[in-house]
Amino acid sequence: MFRPNVGNAWIVGVVGQLQLDVLANRIAAEYGLDVGFEDSPYDTARWVHADRPEDLDAFINGNKGQMALDGDGALVFLAKGAWELRYAAERHPKIVFTATRERRAHKD
């Protein structure tokens, strides 16, 4: 799940349509709710960080509409495709874009 910095619609991140179908079926079976999903304009998510906070702040400020937080509060850049991701990486060489991230263990 990604919570965009702009707007209030959460984004469910999946690898394919089957994951959305499974999620919808589980919600229906476990909670009795029918859900539907709308397409997002984004097809790629990358966790971002930088050695210097000011570099990361500059990147965030220049891409506010494409920034989100994951379920653990980690910063994510949402791209509409591979070209846009490459373009952002080329323009911001001090930003590290990571395809995966270890999930923080939650204490229950």
C-alpha cells in the first residue's frame, strides 16, 4: 500500500492482475465487502534515499506529485514507466532508487 503525498487515494501495489483478484476475493470472503480497483497512472515504484538530506529534499520538492509513503512510512517514488524512472535517475544522480526493501517487523 502506498499513500501519496498529494491527494487522499491510497494505491495498492501489485505485480499483476491476479494479485488484485485474490485481494478482492479475500476481502469479500473475510469481510463480506465487494471492492473494485481503479487503474493508477503509475506502473513502477522505487524506494528512494540519499546520503545527504538536502539532496533528498530537493528531489522530493521537484517530484511532489509522484512521492508516496509505504506502509512502514518509507519514501517511495512512483513512475509512470521505465522511461520516466530512467529520466529521474539521470537528472538526480545523488538519489538511490531501490526496487525492493526489507519490510520492518511490526510488533503486535
